[in-house]
Amino acid sequence: MKKTGIYAGIAFVIVAGIILYKSCRHDTIASYFDRDDEGWMVVGDAQGGSAIPDYENKDGNPGGYISANDNAAGGVWYWSAPEKFLGNRSSSFGKKLSFSLKQSSTDNQFDADDLILFGADKKIVYNTSRNPDTTWTDYSVVLKEATGWTYNDSNGDPVSRNDLMKILRDLTALHIRGEYVTGEDIGGLDSVILYSK
């Protein structure tokens, strides 16, 4: 009788854990790059003009990750999110976008817009407080007004709550900067998570 009760208790804990895990997973949209590039693309002067990143099956944060090589042609290249991150993301208002980046070198760093959101015929940008290291660097950005988001570039006016909500309701592109070095370099991206609860 005691063993049956113990087994029932263990089974209950396992089932409760699975339900909690699944419910938490539904509150996020994520790319962990455990099997492939998950549809992420490269925009700008990288990969010899190809939009397809390289997939690395180990040394990620954790597991696999994606990387791209800079063409050093003068532009700035970005990671472009796949369809699952786009569309109506109004439930992410006030929540976080987190991701991990690394770069092959920290020499000759330059500044540019680190995150760009496009939607509702608007463009807003965000600049992080630091560039990534040569090892994985974690970022977490709040999708809310008065947190650093500005219109068009880093010198733009602060984004209003109303416009940020409009953009998240009709998110057409999400770009994360991949290039930080003046000259040739390699950038890596892993563990992108868009929270909605």
C-alpha cells in the first residue's frame, strides 16, 4: 500500500511538471537552434550576399547556434527573425525579448542600432548598453515605452506607448545586430526568446 502511494505521488509530480513546462513554453516564442537555423536570415553585407546563416551544431548557449561572416563592404548586417516572431505580438507589450550574441573579435568596435522593429509603417530602434564579447553575452530588452526605444535611430524621439502597441500588433520585421567590428568578423546568435506572459 505504501509503495502504491509513493508511486502515485511520483507520477503526480511528473505530470504536474510536464503541464507546467508546457504551459510556460506557450508563453514564449523561441529559437534555440538545437537542430537548424529555424528560418533566421541575414540582411546586409554578410555571407557573400547569401541570406542563409551558417548552422553550428555545438558551442552554443547551450546546444547549437547560427553564425555569419561579415563581407566588410561598409554596411551593417543584422539577424532577421522568421515568421513565428512576427504578426500580432501585442501580448509581448511590457514583456522581454532576450537573446545571446558573441563576436569573433572586440577590436575596432563601432556603434549602430542594436535592435530594430518594423511595423504599422514605423521603425523603432534600441541600443544596448554594451557590445557582445568573444564568449556568449546575454541580453534582455523590455518591450515598453520609456525603456530606451526611439523612432528611426538612436537620436530619435522616445517611442510612445500607443505606437509601440501598434507596432507589436503588426510586427513585420525584427532585426538583431550581428556586426560590431570595422572590418571582417564573425557574429553568432543563440537563444532568442520573445515573452508574452
